[in-house]
Amino acid sequence: MHPLINNLSELKDIEIENKILELSKKYYQTHNSNLQYQIRLALDVYNEELRTRRSKLLQQQLENRNQDLDKLIKVN
């Protein structure tokens, strides 16, 4: 976890996406390699959080879909 990033669970997905866009713009605006490195670290944290959330959501959707199919198909 990046020391300047607070608890990500409090942020909505859209807020994380906006942070990623904002940091990406700042990354390309600066020519300071040390600052770019720090921004890259923060971007990695935000991207990983978003990836994790989307993976969990996909898994939930797949589980729900499979349950619905089980109710429709009855094998005697």
C-alpha cells in the first residue's frame, strides 16, 4: 500500500477511476522521473484495487447465474 493512499474501501469505483485518470494526466505532465515513479506506484495501487473489485463482482455474477440455471433445469 502506498503511504499517501488512505483506505480504498471507502471509495466508490467511479472515484477510483477518476483518481486513475487524474494521476495519469499528472504522470505525463511532469518530466521529473522521481515524481513519475511515485505516481506510478499510486496508479498501481488504484488499478489493483479496481481489478480486485471487478474480479469479485464477476465471480458473484457467475455464481448467481449458475444458481438461476439450476432452478430452471430439473433432471429427474
